[in-house]
Amino acid sequence: MYAIVEIAGQQFKVEKDQQIFVHRLEAKEGAKVDFDKVLLMDDSGKVNVGAPVIKGAKVTAKVLEHLKGDKVIVFKKKRRKGYKVKNGHRQSLTKLEIQKIDTKAPAAKKATVKKATAKKSVAKKATVKKVTAKKSVAKKATVKKVAAKKSVTKKATVKKATTKKKTTAKKAE
């Protein structure tokens, strides 16, 4: 039996009696910690997937120790500029031992609910697609007509303006 759990913003695949390292948790050494964000559970081939989490399921772990990870060197350089920066970093970690994986959510009820909602959503999507397709065709046709009218009126005004200039020039002579 295994589960996928979200611990400190990261997802871990855990089994009973497994030891894992996670980002530092605010719990004392020797304390028990419960994690409610169980995303998936597998019980000997029977998979239960949450949406987004499985209600009622939890994973219990024991904090073994708090420690620091290996040092990571962070080196930055820009060539031909004289810029070099060297830093080190050690991540704070917590070592956990998974003690128990509990599940209390029935899988059969969730499957029937998902099927019913899936049928409704498919019907809604089909009606929405038909409506949007008709509207987009109508909008394109109106845009073309308006653009054609504007271009005709602009040409007419340009012709009028040039004829006025010619007439005023003739009168001045």
C-alpha cells in the first residue's frame, strides 16, 4: 500500500515504515504529525484518486530528527566584466518515518458521482460550442461591412478636399 501526499508544498510517494527527508517542519523531534492532503492511494491494485484530495484519508508520520542537507555551491560569473560571486547554501530538513496510512473514504460512491457530472458537463459543452460559433460568424460579417463603409467615405472626403483646393487656386489667379 502506498500513497501520494503533499508535505510542505511538495508531493511524496510514501509507504509504511519508509523514511523521507522533507523541508523543515515546525514539530519537535519525536512528535507525531498527520498529513491530510492525500492525493492518491493504492491498496494492492485498487487505486483511489482524490479530486483534489481524498476526504477522510490521512498519513501519520513521526519526526525522527532535524538536520541540514549537503552544501550546495552557488557560483555566478559574467565573463570579461570582472564579476564573480560565490555563495553556499545548506537546506534545513526534517527526517520523517511514515507510521500509518489511513483511508476512510469509500471509492464506489465517488465514481458514480463523477459519471453523472461528466454527462452533464459534456451536454453543456456541446450547447456552448454551438452558440459561440453562431455569434462569431455574425460579428465577422458586421466588421467587414463597417470597414467597407469607412473606406468609401474617406475616399469621398479626400476627393472633395482636393477639388476645393483646385477651385480656390483658380480663383486666386
